[in-house]
Amino acid sequence: MGRNGSLLNMARSAVVPALCVAFIGYFAYHAIIGPSGLLAWGGYTAERTELETRLAHLDGERKKLEQRARLLNPRKVDPDLADELVRKNLGVVRPDEVVIPLG
């Protein structure tokens, strides 16, 4: 009985440290390999540079569209833009112009 009792006491005393090691191992695994761990940082930096490039491109596009919207102000329409839109959308030409179709 003495030997079985000592094995049982050793098993009971090893449970808490084993659970602590498992707990620490779980968090260490996710800190290194998890979706936001150390190994994922390389992918995040590459994705960030790609998104910053895309943002710069979209910002330039937005500025062009804002400028075009300013030119389409109903109170003061830009005559060149109005002429371009009428010719493009309605196919209107003056009698003294020659139209050469492309393509």
C-alpha cells in the first residue's frame, strides 16, 4: 500500500506542472505559428505594401474624379468638357467637320 500510495501522490503532484507546461506550450505555439504569430508577420508586411500601393493608385483616381466632378458643376460647366461629352455620348458633329471612324 505504501508504494501505490507514493505513486498516486507523485501522479497528483505532477498534474499541476504538466498542465502548466501544456498551457504555456499552447500559447507559445500560437505566438509563433498562429494566424497573428511571428511567422505571419512577413505576410502582413507584404500585404501592407501591396495595399499601400493600391491606396495610392485609388487616391490618384479619386482626385481625377473630383476634378472632373468640379468641371461638371451645373452653375458653371467647362465648355471643353461639355463639348467632349456631347460629341462622345450623342454623336453630334458640326457640318464643317469630317468624322473618321477608327477600328
